[in-house]
Amino acid sequence: MIIISTIGKLHEKTVGYSYEDFIGYVAKTGVNKLIITYTSEQNYRENRDKYREIQLLEEDFRIYFPEIDYKNYATLSEKYNAKARNAEDITKKNISDIIETVIDSYLTGYWKNPETVNSEITDSIFKVKNQFLISVNHDYMEKYWEPLHIAIYNYIKNTENRYDAIISDVESAFFYREKDL
């Protein structure tokens, strides 16, 4: 199965991977049935303006969403997201923010076309970021991020003949590629 990364609102300012470039890239793959992994259908329907890429995909492709309990995962995200309760938590959060800023800065300069966004380099950087986050916020990664992605993976695996491609947020694409969907 093909896995294609979206960069969300960054499509607006990424020359070479604009919304139109993204849609064209998806179309060139010859796929028709897409599963969107980074939001629920309900969230998309309630916040359509946040997901222009999905709106554009709907015009030419059949769109599906995993039927999992996204609300439960949103609760877990809130529960385990780093909170600044003491000096150690503040330090971890600040270091995480610095890493995020450096990665975003580097990648927005690196991304010039669909191939760079959907590259092994991009996946490797997000995999390293993921490993770093495990070390500074283990509970968030182990009790929210990984279970969410495993639930999505299991849903797709159990229904995989229904889809030609996975549309993933760029940060999660490495997870699905490593699973060989």
C-alpha cells in the first residue's frame, strides 16, 4: 500500500509541495481509495477549514477514516501531554520545543517537492524525534502516541483491501512505512 505524507497548513507556503502539488502527486500514483489517518471523520466534518487537503482530495478520490475511538485518544493526549509542574518538566518541555523548532526549520528548507517530503530522510528525522520524545515524555509516547498509531495500523490491516493508499501526517508516516502496510 502506498503511504503519502501531508504537511497540513505547510502546503500553503511550501514551494514544490503546495496543496495542488500534493493532490497531483496523489493522482500520479493511480490510487483512488484513500484512508486518512491523522483525524477522525467527525473532527474533519466539524472543522473542515482546518483540512483543506482533505477537501481537495474529496473532489477526486474516495476518502475513508479509521473507525477507532479518537475521542479516547484525545483524552489520553491531554492526560499525558507534558505539563510544566516543576523545573524538570519545564526543562523537558523547553528542550522538546527547541528540537521541534530545529526540525521544522530544517525540513521546511529541505522540502522542495513530494519526493523530499515522502523521503527516507524525512522519515528518519521524525523517527529520531520520536525516540527523543520517548526519553523526555515516556508516558505520552507509550500511553497515547503508540497506542493511537497501533490502533490505526490494526484497523487498516484488518480492512486493507478497501484502500489503495494511506494519507498520513508527515510525522507519523515512518510508523506506517515500517509496518509494511
